[in-house]
Amino acid sequence: MASTTHAEIADKRLLDGKDPERIKQEMLRDYPPKIARKRAKQIIINKVDKDKTVPEISSNVRTIPGLIGQRGCCYAGCKGVVLGPTRDIINITHGPIGCGFYSWLTRRNQTDASASPDGHNFMPYCFSTDMHEKEIVFGGEKKLKQAIQEAYDNFHPKAIAVFSTCPVGLIGDDVHAVSREMKEKLGINVFGFSCEGYKGVSQSAGHHIANNGIFTHVIGNDDTVREGEFKLNLLGEYNIGGDAFEIERIFEKCGITLVSTFSGNSSIDDFANAHTADLNLIMCHRSINYVAEMMEKKFGVPWIKVNFIGAQATAKSLRKIAQYFESPVLAEKVEAVIAEEMPDIEKELQLIRPRTMGKRAMMFVGGSRAHHYQELFTEMGMETLSAGYEFGHRDDYEGRRVLPDIKVDADSRNIEELDISPDPDRFRPRKSPEELKQLVEKGLTFSDYEGMMAEMKIGSMIIDDLTQHEADKLIETFKPDIFCAGIKEKYAVQKHGIPMKQLHSYDYGGPYAGFKGAINFYRDIERMVNSKIWGFLKAPWEKNPELSANYVFDE
Amino acid sequence: MLLKHTTKEIMERSALTVNPAKTCQPIGAMYAALGIHGCLPHSHGSQGCYAYHRSSLTRHYKEPVMAATSAFTEGSSVFGGQANLLQAIDNMFTVYKPDLIAVHTTCLSETIGDDIPQIVNKAVAEGKVPAGKYVIHANTPSYVGSHVTGFSNMTKAMVDYFAETGAKKNKTINIVPGYVEPSDMEEIRRICDAMGIPIIMFPDTSRVLNGPLTGRFHMYPAGGVTIPELRQTGQSMGTVALGNLASTAAAFALDAKCKVPYKLLDLPIGLHGTDMFIDILRNIAGVNVPDSLTFERGQMVDIISDMHQYFYGKKVGLVGDPDQLLALTKFLVSLDMCPIHIVTGTPAGKKFTAELREATKEVPCDVNIKVEGDMYLFHQLVKNDPVDLLIGNSYVKYIAKDEDIPFIRHGFPIFDRIGHSYLPTVGYRGGILFLEKILNALMDRQDRDATDINMELVM
């Protein structure tokens, strides 16, 4: 290594009183040398330069076989995450029964079917072609065709989507051709996804494939322009535990018209109409930025990054929206809403902060949540010692400024990038270049995301695609007050005697978004870090195994 | 309405499964492998499989479920998964140090045609399997059978890999407990202990998936059948296999390999199921049944007679796994209840259907048996011929709520209640617990529906 510069010495920070570099080396010590070298690039001790440059982190790279991690597959990202939460599409899993079964109702996406005139809601149902050996050998297209027909005959949906599982790609079933044929035959929208589980390196590939499909087959199908002065889409909000409902409540109070949410409490009719909105907001950058980019190119709708996780973050995001629309009326309304909501937040924080202040958290989840939730912990006076994404890319960690430097590897190359050009009739820039420039000068940033690392403390440990081994080491070393991840990690963490918060399913609580959600989160975390149970793990005779001289009766 | 699109009218379907009453083989194999002490299950396929299986088992047990994956990429799907599995074996033994790795396949690796023994041999040749450690495997293509088949295949693999023929048989009896809960395995062991019979039970997930919270995480919890025990199964005097679908394959393999005769029984659920189990054990082992067990039996009979009026003639709809359904149906019939809709997604065969027919032949109603049906059809049957009680996994609560029918959770998965990990269904004690569940469901309903006039204090 080259000699250490002064800047590097100054940047050397202890993490919770410990040397993070040493801990990293301890983590890597137990791996075979080749694996240790690979993981070393995915475990980064954070540094933030004045211009917000952060170190490079290897991410969106292949999962190492045998290491036990958090990631799921391409199908899970496509069917489970992006398309799953839309109530009025019949989602047929084409494959053996398992994939459809496991993605049946397990992600807690809430929906309000009464919001659609037809009241369709297929989300409590699981549809599968349940492929048998016969179809694996002789092909499954015939069965798929028949399954689509039966779905139509039984349920009369307005749209059917088909999702390919691993063997479908291998045996060469053409789900797109079958979908086209059935679309023509039934006169409803039928479209397929080649989201076989082995594609890409994580769920992330599935998000991209879902984005492409929904953009190609749905967005722009209905040009009806809805009423409303401030029309926008919310992208990457999946209404887990009712998050989208809370955001909808706030928008309504502010007089903002939500055309569509991709995809929570969502209807395919809203997607078809999304291109008529005047602004796209991105919540989960990783899972949905592709749709935003494509809508901008084809229809001229700009996008900004927002975050409705955290009361301050919510207020900031609302102000950004007001700034974009350049309407004093909206700005005033937004300020009034913030002023109305904040006293409850302050009141709650005063109650809980004495019991959460100084506590330490770790979070390893998703492609955005590990970043967003730090806001809430900060509001509670808690510190995030370590964080990482399950399936994030470098831009989610380091910011979109690194996009030109990201090498496209063999796994990413196979995920199609659609070639989008402006729609000849419907491309309509929402702002002139001059207007955009002025907005930028006023501090609004378009098409940008700074990433997680720039907002994290120097010295904190950023770990991509965390393994079980590394999680155990983190917990043993730091004994954090709370650890956040998903269901697979939950009980292993808790066996260590550390409370574990699920940030995918919220442990069946929530909502955590917006103002009311923030209060829910403060209360849940305060309860968890102060729960009496963590003090009851040892029986009296385990705490004090020596027999005392007296019988209890003698006292 | 949660399932508002479910119609009363039943249309014939040949291709579309709606709301499945089964899942795929690998998850059953993973569950079985967790019942070997010191075992790290390994899924040879895409990482989505193990993520889904671990998530489902974790939600069901609320316990750590450790397993690994070969994490296939598009490249491995084209060229085969050998390199991935070799690397995985090396990493698992280096980092997580299991006593053995139990590899199961997936639809992906089966479609490609990966030869697991050949890859494992290569791993051994390359020194990736430390001395005294093992890699076993079961072929579990997801497009054949169901999760029950996967459980059966991995249980059979335990015999194939470890059972050793001895010079002389000993007095031990092997128990293949079937696809039951950790609490059930614990109860089976308690019964055998009470009878003074030495047993080897495989798999055994008790103390693995119902462990304590102590402040220390153990990658390999205390429970599980050990490798030395699995070796000794070949010297046991006999095997009792519980549940045809889940247990026959292993028992048959042990007979073929080591000449250990086996007796196949229903799961010991309910009075007669338990009677049969204990009576067979008594005869094979040549022991007397202790008074304590006869006393428990008497308590169960007592409860049934005391509360008979609440059971009599009540119609029940059941959906779940074949071995469970058969034993439960017989139990319900013995209570003079009427199981009228019986549905499984598992392809359990004609013999199973015939056995169910036989078990329900005295039920004074039309009985719908659908082997390879789904929950959508089950719901339609319930709409057409309503029942007083539903029994099934957590997904049945959507039907129960829509139709306003009392509901008992039983089977896999149960995502929304605890109990199954700790409180058995098998044996007389398990039977008493199950009777209590039935009565609570039915009598809570009677209380809820009672008018101000006919509310009963004493029932």
C-alpha cells in the first residue's frame, strides 16, 4: 500500500470505539483467500470527501455460492416486488408450483379495491400453471395457453401477466408469443415477463425486467388527462403495511393529485395513464428508476428523488414538490400541512427520545430502505453503525455520479436496456430548459440520487450483500441495540439476544411512511430497544450457579 | 370479501392452479435435512429457491433456518452448476463448519441434469470435504410430487448414505415420524421413552426448530438425529414408518439395504391412530404398555364422551397434506363428525383416495374427495355445501373469514399463530389438545351466536 496521506489519517475514525478496518480483516480471515479478496471489495469503511465523493464499493455482483446471504431471485423482483402489488392484474406464474406459492400474499402489499370502479382484487389469489414433468419434457406453452383461457373464463380480468420461472427459460417456452396470441384472442391486455430466477445476480434484475415490461405493455395506453393542477406519479412505493395510504393522505391534504403509484394500492388503469402526470417522484431508486428514465425520454416527464421515510424527510420531499410546480398556493398549502403535522411528531419525540438517544442500529435491507430508515433513527437520536443493501448497485451507494464508471458485466448485459425515443405525438417537456435551469439554481436536483454513503458517518461499515458470517461478527463485536433486516435474519439475530426489526414486512406493523408512519416507527423501535424480555434470558440459577449456604426458608 | 372472485359455480380446469394446496419438493427436503444434527441444507439451484424456502420455514417456526445455495447465474444454467456447487461446498465447510451438507436439487438443476454424486466425488477428490465430514444428496425436482415428496426423498437419502448393516440386530426401533412438527416428534419420543423402547427417530427437528432463547446463537442447535445414530438404523430390529407418503420410501430403502423390516402406520393422530401406534410398538418391542399411557388414553376417551354432543354430526372441510388428511379424517369420523370436503394438492395416488373413501364410508353425507385439487376448488365446494368447521393452513383463514366458518389451523404453513412448534397433535396428549381446539372453535361460535335468551353458562 502507498504511504498514508494526512487526509487519510484525519479520516481514520473509530466506530463505536473500535477500529472498523480491524473488524473487517477479522471478518475476512475466516474465508478462503479468493473469497476474502472478493468480499473485501464489498465491505467498505466509509469516507466522505468535501465534494461528497465516497469510496468505490463492489455491488450488484454475483452472490458467492455457499456463503448464506439475504438475496432472492429475478422472479421475486419482477413478480413479487414490482408487479405483485397491483390488484387488478391476474399474475400467472408459469412454472412448477413453488414460486407462485411462496410469493402468495407474503409481502404485505395492502390495497383498497373500493378505489376501482370494478372492484377487482386478485391479490389474495395465487395463479400458477403448476408445471409437471410432462411439460418440462414436451414444453409448457399449451398448458400456459389453456391456463390463460381458464383465468379469463373464471375471473374475467382486464389484464393477465405471465411470469417465467427457471425451467421455462431452459425448455424454451415463448411466454411472449403465447401472451400475444391470447391477447388477440381474448381482447384483453396479456403480457409476459422473461424473469427466470437465474437471471442477473439478485432481485434487481427482476425489477429492471418488470420496468421494461410495464413500460412497453401498459404505460401510455390511456391518454385521458385527469383533473388536478399538481399531477404526479409516485414510483417505488409498494404500500407495505399501508405506507402508500399515508402518503396519499398527505398528498390529498396538500391538494396534490396522485395519478399512479408504482406499485402500491395500484391499478393497471392508473399505470396506463401515468404518462399524463407532470412529475415523477422516486422513492425506491433501485427498483424503479428505469421507468422514470424511460418516461422522461418518451413523454418528457422529469423525475426527482424523494423520501417519505422520516418526518423531516417527508417535509423536505413535500417542499421539493412545491418548488417544482412553482406555485405559491401549493407552497403555502405544503407549509400549512407540515405545520399541522409537526407538533404531533415533536410531542412523540420528546416522549421517546430519552429512551432511544444514543442507541445504535444496523440495517441491511433492500435497495433503498437501508438508506431511508437512517432518517428515522437519526430523528430518534440513534446512530447507524453499519448498513448495506441486499441488491443495490453502486449508484445506490455512491450516487448516480458514478453511473458512467459502472462496468457492465456479463450478468447485467443480459438484462435488456430498452431503446427509447421521444413519442412523436405525446412527448411534451414539462419544463423548458430555461425553467429547469432556474429550478436547479434554486436548489432542486433532477434525475439525481446522491446515494447512501454520502449521508453516513465516516468510519461506518458499509457492507454489500451481507453474509450470515459477517452478520454474526457484527453482532458479536458491536452488540447493537437493534438490527434491521428481513425474515430470514430475524430469529438468528434475536437468538443473540438483540432485537431485530424487519424492514421488509415491518414485523406486520406500520405504516412507517409519512408523518403518522414516523410516529408508529418511533413507538415500535422504542418498545423494541427497551423491551423487558432481553433482560430475562438467564434463569436465576444460571446467573448465580453457586448454591448459597442457606435454604430460602431460613431467611 | 377477501376472495370475492371465487364463484359458487365450478368450472372444469385442466391447466390453471388457483390457490395451491401444496408447494414444491425442495422445501420438504430442506425441512427434513434440518432434522439431522449438525447439518447445513443446501439448495442446488437459483438463490431464489433457498430464499423462499428459508423465508417460509422461518415464518412457520419463528426460528432461524440456516441453509445455503449454489446461486446459479445464467451461465451456470447453460453450462451446469458444477463449479457453483464445488465452490459452495468449500465455502460451507470452511466458514460454517457443518458435520454434513445435505444437497437437494431444484427444477433448474434437474432440468439441466446436474449429477450431484459426480460433483460431490469431485469435491472429495479436490480435498474440499474435510475428513469425517459428509455431503449427502436427494433429487427433488420441483415439477414432480410436492413438498411431501421432497421430505420423503431427503429422509430416504439418510438411509441411502448412512445406514449400515450389522452382524446382529439390536433392540432399537427406528421411527420415521413423517412430515410432522417438532412438537410431534418430541411427543413420539416421549411415548417411546414411557414404554422403555430405545428408538432412533429420523429426521428429528425437535430442539432444532423449537429452540430456546438464551442469548447465544447456535448455527447447529442441540437437536437432530446424529450421523452415528443414522448408521445404526441398519442394525435396529425394525422400523415403524408413520404416514405412507412421507415415510415409506425411507423405511423400504432400509429394509432393502439392511434387512430391517418395517411396519407402515397412519400418523398417530386421534384415538385409533395412537392406539395402533402404541399397540404395534408393544408387539414389536415385546413390552407392556405403561399405566401412564393407558391413563392418558382414558382421559382422551373421557373428554370425547363428555363433549360428544358438540362433535356429533358437525360437518368439516379439510385441506392439507395426504398423511395428515387420512389420519385426521379417521379421527373426526371416530368423533361422529362428518368430514365432507377433503382436498390435497399433493398427487397422492388412487390408493390414498380409496383409503379416504373407506375411512368416510359411514359418514351420512356426500363426501367430496379431491386428490390434486386446490384451495380455490375447496372454497367452491364449501360454498356449495357449507360446513361447521374448517381445518387447514393459514391460507384457509381467508375462506373462513369470507364464509364466517370456525377454523382450526393445522398443517403447513402456519404463518399467523404459534403453538404447532410446541404443542403436539400426535398421541393421546396431542389428541386432547386437538379436541380442545375443535371444541374451542365450535363453542366460541355457539357463544358468539347465542341470543340474550339462549346464552349458556355451563356447556
